[in-house]
Amino acid sequence: MDIVMIFLLLSTLTPFLFLKVRRFSLAVIQSLMLVGMWVYYFQAAFSVAPATFSPLWIIFYAGLLLSQVGWIMFIVYVVSSHGKYQKEFQ
């Protein structure tokens, strides 16, 4: 469960990353998915886990996937903007 908590915390930061790279629609979608992700986590941690392919299950894993896409987009944004700053200083 520790790794799930780490992924949930990273997913919680993802809407802010989407805002940084100016993907407002993805930030809104990820924010809505976060509610379902946390509900799924608390239900799985303190009660019976939701069934496979239930709406909460789909929201949880789609949110994790979208979160990873967001982090990759942010890394590409930082790397590409870093090159512009290096050219300015040379």
C-alpha cells in the first residue's frame, strides 16, 4: 500500500503540472478523477476493495495513467524550456 500512496500523492500534484504546461482541460479532468481515486483508496484500505472494472476501479487506474502522462509532459516542458535559458546565457 505504500507505493499506492506515493502514486496517489504524485497524482494529487498532477493538476498543478497540467496548469504549468497550459493544459487546462486535462487539469480539470485529473482534478475530478482525484476524488474517485481517493474514494477508491479509502474504500480499499478500510473496507472491501471495489470490484474489478467497477466505475471506481476504472477512475482509479485511468487517473494513475493520466497522472503519468502529466508528469512526462511536465518533464518534456522543463527540459525544452531549460534549453532556451541556456542559449540566452551563452
